[in-house]
Amino acid sequence: ATLTPFARHAFSSAQLELADVDPAVWAAGAPVARLRLNAEIRPDERQPGDLAGRFELHNAIAGTLDQRRLPLESLEGRFAWADEGATLADLRARLPGGGRLGGSGAWRAGNLDLALEASALDAERLHRSLRSTRLNGPISASIGSDQQKLALRLSDSRFVLAAEASHGNAKLSVPHLELSAGDAVLRASGELET
């Protein structure tokens, strides 16, 4: 960190480095990973107390969820932090098998909202029981401690998957699920007590 005790802000920049972080050590049921985080943080000159910067996250042991691994190779982007929450911009994630996610997000009142675009997503590299794909399309998610929501429409040359799902109040709800391959179409909906 570069401290500036007599300037407008107490510091002009700071570097944060974490290595060998395993989410499974911190949260029961979380996938195993070996994460390295590098972040550059600086005061936002427009608003006292606000922070901004860039981050890079790398996972040395990416794998499939059925192997209890995190299917993420890297994630990078920009952030801006203020009293009311944080915004995430220029998000870019690399997934196993050449898949990519890009987009933006916001953290407010304990909820993380993400608007992402998938490119060449290989479902088999997320879970080995799934077929190999090259899915493209939008994914939106809202993740909070009490409720989580997901909506997506992904397609490649063989498959189209459209879904809406939510989890909250000990209930998984899937009001819309549609999977099509050629002329074959599967439509489903339902709820499950969790």
C-alpha cells in the first residue's frame, strides 16, 4: 500500500494478494479449489470513502462439480465500492474446455445480481454426466442469502436450453424448463421442497 496520511485519501493505492484459498475449507459443501487473488485498490477521486480497482482470480485445480471441484479457471474485472454496495464491470471468466463468460454485476443489500453472456460453454466440463456442448447465450442470476434466482437461454448447433429457476423458503421452483434438440422438445416445470 502507498500511504498518503496528509492527502485527501489515507492511501493512493493498495495491492491485495491471497494464495492457496480453498472455499471447501471455509464453507461446508463448497467445491474444492486452489484460488489466487490479486487486486489493485485505489480511492475513487470523485467520492470520498469510495474505492475502485481491478481484480484477477486464478484457480489452479479447476474441475467438474461432480468431482467437487470449481469449474472456473480464471475471473477478472473491475469493481467500484461505495456505501450502498458495489458494481462489477468488464467481468471475464474462463471455464474448462474453452468456455467463456462475460458481463457485469452489482452487490446491494446482501444480493449479488449478475448479467452474463456465455460463449462456447461446454456442459460436460461443468458436470461429467452431461453431453459436450458449445453453448452461447445470456445468463442472469440473483444470489442472496434467502433467495437465489437463475434465468438462461443457451444454444449451440444441436441444443437449445431455456430455463427459469429460484430457490427460497426451503423450496426449489422451476416455472419454465425447455430443452430442444432438432424436432424433439422437452418442457417441464415443478417445485421441490428442499
